[in-house]
Amino acid sequence: MSQEKLRIAIQKSGRLNEDSLKILKDAGISIDNGKEQLKASSRNFPLEVMYLRNGDIPQYLRDGVVDIAIIGENVLIEKGKDIIQGEKLGFSKCRVSLAVPKSMKYNGINDLDGKKIATSYPNTVNEFLEKKGITAELHIINGSVEIAPNIGLADGICDIVSSGSTLFKNGLKEVEVMLKSEAVLAISPKISEERQQILEKLQFRLKSVLNARTSKYILLNAPNENLDNIIKLLPGMRSPTILPLADEGWSSIHTVINEERFWDVIDELKQNGAEGILVAPIEKMVL
């Protein structure tokens, strides 16, 4: 009898596809990928991958054709608010923003009242404008919306923004950030109990990878007289590991710190006499 497999949807191509496959690989899952395949299986985990168009994934989740998906949070907000959202995955970060021509004098959201806006995100735009008390005419475009103001189709646009270079090239400026987005794990409301158990194993692995990506392993030497101050700076997962050095009056400290605090902590450690500070990436971190 064949083992039940968890079915996951991943974007067919592009950066989200690459980053999705990487996090699965980092979680120890090997995918047998053939060129132009629309479906593939893992050889060492009960997982079946389906490569789909990003905008189609919410409906596949809703219908139970796939059990889970790695998808942009912005797509879920636009097309799948009824879909269960699991872990935020920390990649494919972007903004969904309103932009207008650089030549337009923009004083605030009221300047868009009565204007025409081109977008692929009509639900997101309508909800945002409604909260602001603004009425605008929407032109729904699937594809590149940046050209719309240049050909007279719209006064402004709503689209995803990463670096802003596409807006710049098309003579546009970002004026309102409606929401911030990143890749998330989305879960079908129709997932079976057996596949839910496989999902829990996958989520455990993904959390271990995500914890490692946002943490650093740090080793340093410190004078014993300053240990109390240094320990307060380095809480670690439970508490730092402290080992005596051959040099009397000195200790070696090992711990884990959050990457966001990294440089602030390093500066404070040096002020407290820390020396020989070594920082190493963490491959996996199981809490």
C-alpha cells in the first residue's frame, strides 16, 4: 500500500519558485525535478510538488486539489482570505503600493478621489480606499500595469514593489504603501487528518530552518570580572555556556543571538572587554 503524500503547490517559475525549493532543500527534502515538469515527488519525504500559476493557487487550496502552498501573502489577501495562513517564511518580501506619475503633485490620499487606477489587485485597492473614504475607478489589468498612466489609461497604479526600479523606469513614484508582504505557508481548509500529521512534521523542519536563518552562533573570550554584564547581553536559547580558559581570570562564552541585534550586541560586548569574538552561521536550530 502506497504511503499518503502531502501535496504542495509552488509557483511555476521566478524568484518565489527558487526560494521555495531552497527552503525545502534546507529542510532536508530532496525533490526529483525534471525539466518542464508540472509535478514532482520527494525521494525522502512524503511530499508531492505541483508547479502552478501564482494566481491560481488560492482556488486549488480552496478546492482541496493541493493541501498546502508556498505563496505570496499579498496573493492570499487579494484572492484567498478564507485560506488558513501558517508560517511566514521570510523571503520574497515586497510591498503592495499605490504609485502616480512623477509629474503629479501629490499631497495625500484625497488626491486620488475620482481618479482612475490600474491594478491587478482590485479587492485590496477597494478595501484600502473604502477605509480612507476615497472613490476611484479601477481598471483591472493582468500583467504589467506600470505602462497604464503613460498611455492615458489611468491616473495611477497599484502594484507590488520590491526595489522600486520598475516604477522609476516608467516615470512613476510610490505614494501609499497599502500592505507589506512575504512568502507564507498557506493551508487548505480541506486537508485530511493524515496529511495534517505530515504537515506538522514539515512545519517542524521549516521552523528549525527559519530559526537558524535569523540567528547566529557566537563564541568569545571575556574577563571573569565582566561576566555578569556580558551574560545580561547574551541570554542565549536558555543561558550562555561558560567554560574556563587556560589563562586564569578568563572564560570562553558560547551562545546564540538574534541577527537583528547582532551589531548592537557586538559593540556592547567589546565595551565590556570581550575579545576573540567568532560568529558562525547556524544550519538548523531545533527549539
